Amino acid sequence: MSKKKAFALRLDPVVHSAIERLAAAELRSANAQIEMLLREALADRGIALAPGKPPRRGRPKKDD
């Protein structure tokens, strides 16, 4: 189960389209692309964050 905070985000359609194109080119979802862009912007401003957990790949274990 993901422990990420969910919230509504209203974007200008032009910005959303640009994010979708960039995400597709980098093989990410638009949501993951937005999170990456926000992390980069925070780092550029000197705000350090703990690295995000890498996505889980493959089938879940039978115990999950």
C-alpha cells in the first residue's frame, strides 16, 4: 500500500500536455514526472529531501 499523500492539482492544459509529453519520452507516468520535477525544483533551491523509494517491479510475493 502506498503511503503517498493524494491531493487534487489543477494545471493549465498546456502545462499538463507538456508534462505528459515529457513523461512519455522518459517512460514515466505524468504523476511520477510531476513528482520528479518538484524534487528537482526543491533541490535547485537547496531543500534536501530523502531519496524516494524506487518502484517495486515484477509480481508481488505470495506473502504480500
